[in-house]
Amino acid sequence: MKVMGYSIEWRGNENTNKSSRQGNIPKIIVNHIVEGSASSCDSWFRSAGNNVSSAHFLVTKKGEIKQYVKIEDMAWANGLTTAAISNSKAKIVRDMKINPNLYSVSIEHEGVYLETKGELTPEQFKATVWLHKYIREYVQKKWGYLIPIDREHILGHFEIDPMRKPNCPGEEFPFETLIKVLNGGDRMNEVKEVPKWQKEALEKLVEKKVIESPEYWKEKLGESITVGEVLGIISKIVK
Ligand SMILES: [Zn+2]
């Protein structure tokens, strides 16, 4: 399997909004959806007319990674008023009782909620996995703190700010898979329930004797299947 290498393109300029972390260590990674294209986000984060927002990183649908604010600095991505802090869904936000921007690293993902509900392209998913690892290693090296891989520390904007940002990054954002992969979980061995259309397609292949050992698959079709097994079938068909 091809191993992808990534590089981060620095895109921040003199207009990009940022502030001091005031001595706070980054403790959480917050995921966002752009609500637009990567290029619109890129121009906005570099625009003199933007005095309201920024994020540390942007991951495009093609899997490119761009950076606007240094991890050492605070981005203006998920700020809260003192009143809104107590309404946050995230325990850490209610416990810390300060502006979450001070202790978060934010990642924007190219996409529009109404089109994707936060689902990522395969390239985008792989890039954001790599970026989450990069951020954790960076923070550990710099501050000696290792951001835990769990849903208390790898968050969505909607959890920080449920009132104003209920759809950021969207209900299809793959938090569970992301955490599994970051924990060293293997997507290939992930067991999935077989969707009806796939089951029908597989049954046809067994019927037509395209795939070997139809007995095995007949049994398998009744239960569950791993991603690796699906890929195995596909490679047999290709052969
Ligand atoms: Zn957001």
C-alpha cells in the first residue's frame, strides 16, 4: 500500500487574525467545516477585511494541508462569551472557564454542510488523520503535554458552541473512525454491517460463481464483513 507523505503549506500573512495564548497550553483539537471552498477560506483568512476569524489549519478535499496561525499562537476559531462557556457541551470548556481559543488548535475542513453534512473525502480524511498526529507530536515536543485521543479532547465546533454552531463540522464528520485510527486501529479490520445493496451485489457474484468458496460468503453475508474482506473480493474479481 502506498504511504502518503504530507507537507504543510504556510499561508498566514500580516492580515491573518491571531493573539497570544497568554501562557495556556493547547489541550484540545477542534474540527470545523469551512461552509465554502478551500480557496474562499484561504482568501478570507488572508484578507484585510477579516477582523473576526481564523484557524490554525485548513484541509482541502484533495488532502492538501495549509497553515495560517502558528500552534504557539491563538487562532480566532471558536471563541465564546463568558455566558456561553457554561452552556458548552464540552466538559473541558465548562471546567476551564476561559475562552476556548486560548487552549485549542483548530482545523477547518473544506466543505458545505448542506452538501456533505461534514463527511470528508478519503484524501481529506487521511490528511486530517496525519494532521491530528502532527499536532499532538508538536504539542508534546513543545510543552510536554500529550493531547489525549478521546472525544473530550478531539472535538467539533458544535460541542464548543452548540448555540451558534450546531452544524460545524456536521453529523457525518467521522469522529469515531478518526479516533480509532489515531489509536492505531486498523480500518481494514473494521467490521461493518453489510448494506443491502452490497449484500445483493455479493449474492449475485456468489450465484454466478465469480468468487471462490461460495459457502464461506453465503455464511458471511448473513452477518458482518470487514473492509479488508470487501477489498479481497474486489481484487479477486479484478483478477
Ligand atoms: Zn466552526
